[in-house]
Amino acid sequence: MNDTHNKEKLIKKAKSRVLVALIASVTLGLAPFVPEPHLFGKWRWLLGGAEGMQAMDWFDLALHTSPWIYLILSIIRLLQLRGKVF
């Protein structure tokens, strides 16, 4: 009984982390939204050869990408707790 209760608490905490990561990804990860999400422009620049990218651009890319990485890791952890992956 105690193991089941602990697992349920871990799953609830993991769901909460996924929600926070989702909010961070949509807000911080995509800001500014107009004329296109900043992250898309940075990745397009990187995939186009990253010509002219300076240190600030690399930091900006890391800053806008990190919420998405956290979201992916949070989802993987939730699926692991549910026994559906790995």
C-alpha cells in the first residue's frame, strides 16, 4: 500500500512538472511571438550554417531551447513512472 501511495505522489509531482515545463515552453521558449517565434529564427539560422552567430546568439538559442528540453525530459520521466517507456 505504501509503495502505491509513494508512486502516486511521484506521478502527481511529475504531472505538475510537465505542466510547469509546458507553460515555460510556450511562454519563454517561443517569445517574442511576432513576427515569428524567436526560437524558430534561431534554429533556422543554426541549420543554415550559423554564419555570423555571436556568443549572445548562442546564449539566446540555449535560453529559448532549454524549456523545451525540460519539457521533453519531464514527459519522459512521467512515462517512466507510469511504466510506459524504458
